[in-house]
Amino acid sequence: MILQEKYTLANGVEIPKLALGTWFISNEDVVQSVKDAVEIGYRHIDTAQAYQNESGVGEGIRACGVNREDVFVTTKLAAEVKSYNEAVASIDKSLQKLGLDYIDLMIIHSPQPWAKFGGNDRYFEGNREAWRALEEAYNAGKLRAIGVSNFTKADIDNILDSCSVKPMVNQVLAHISNTPTDLIQYCQDKNILVEAYSPIGHGELLKNEEVKKMAEQYGVSVPQLGIRYDLQLGLLPIPKTSNPNHMKANAEVDFEISDKDMDSLKNVKHIQDYGEASVFPVFARE
């Protein structure tokens, strides 16, 4: 069962292969979502400073009835934090809001502030500063692992050129129809685990007839096919839901997509319009 399987990060820390995403779940509602997920068998919860629900996630973890060390918690340094001092304060603020003695994984949410996402300025110096703060917190035992999100090859190289602790994770948009193959390969060559957010294309894959047809052939849902696709690429999917039935279904992915069908899925026509989600920088298409 996928909920019992783990990847091993470059530093030896084990990380559950499937996570519950909590974007757009309110601080109040996320408490129950975390408890529901843990009861179903999830042991990996993904949040962020930007989601404004860290305290609710922490409350859910404390109330879920499972030992703290058995739940892997990820949070993200706000994309706007691009100085050492700000990053130090932000890391401590996340620990305080979560109400935890340590965070399992903390990552830089974006190489650029959201208002500048996609611009020419890659904020190389600011990212090195933020990374230095993560390294110090890691070495102090506040964080068990550190990584990045939405980082391109150039952004990763900027960190690798100056770091003392290498990024262990890069969390990116990766799903059927939009799979950054070159970036994934680059990260995997560097022993950086790639996590896949929005494995169902923020719901847009549900509208794709080709994908729906293949899901039917396997006797699974489109979300299950999308999650399995990411897993077979060696990625860690992070489907977001507050619905316990969806949580359960998202974890029922113990089937195998054939090599031929994987190749077909890799060539599904790209999603150009993410609908209402297009207002968010990571879903905006040029």
C-alpha cells in the first residue's frame, strides 16, 4: 500500500511517498483534514507559510493520536523572504505556529516573490541568503531536511555553487500533460527528490477525454491515474483535498501503468489554460 512506502532523501531521512496537500484549506478546517488523513493512513502533511494554516496543521497533528515522529511535516518559507535575517525569523515563526519542536522538511516556496514570478530577476543572492538560514536551522536540528520549490536548473545551480548542505527536494508542478522532464532528470541526477504538486492538473485533467479513456481502461479514476503516473516517474505526489473519500481514493493506486501507456501519457497535449487557477503564478501560461 502506497501510504506505507517511503523514499529516502540524500541525507538518509525517510519521507512517505504520498502527501496530503493543504493549499486552500482554511486554518479551522485543516485540523479535521489532518486528523482524517492520518486516520486513513497518511503520514505526510504538506503546508506552507503562504497557506496561512500552519497552526491548524500543528493542532491536527497533536490531536491525531499518532506519535509526532511518525508524521512527516513539510512547510515552506514564503516566496517573498529573500534575506538571511527574514528567513531566520520566518523559520522560527513556522515552528511557533505549528507548535512543533522540529519540522521534517522546509523548502523555499519559490525562487522569486510571487509578484515577480516569471520575471528576469532570479533573486540569486536572496535565495542564497534564505538557504543559509535553512542550513543553519538544519544543522541546529530544527529541520530534518531542507529543499526548494519551483526552482529551475539555474536556480538550483545557484544554491549548489555556494551551499554547505545540498537541497534534498525540489517541489514542482508535474502532472500528465505538463511534465518538466529535463528538470526532473536533472534533479534526480543530483540526488534531489522531485515532489509533484497538483498531480491532477488542478482538476483540469478531469476534462481530458484521452486521459479519462485510459483511466477507464485501468478501472481507476483520473486522479488515481494521475497520482500513479507521478509515482512511476519516481516523483512524490501531493494531491490536495479536504474530502476523506477523496483522500482514501487518492491512496488506492496499487496498480501499474504499462510502459506503452506511460509513453502515451507523457505525450498528452499540454494544458494551456488552468481555468480559475490561472490567476496564480505557477499556473499562468505564456
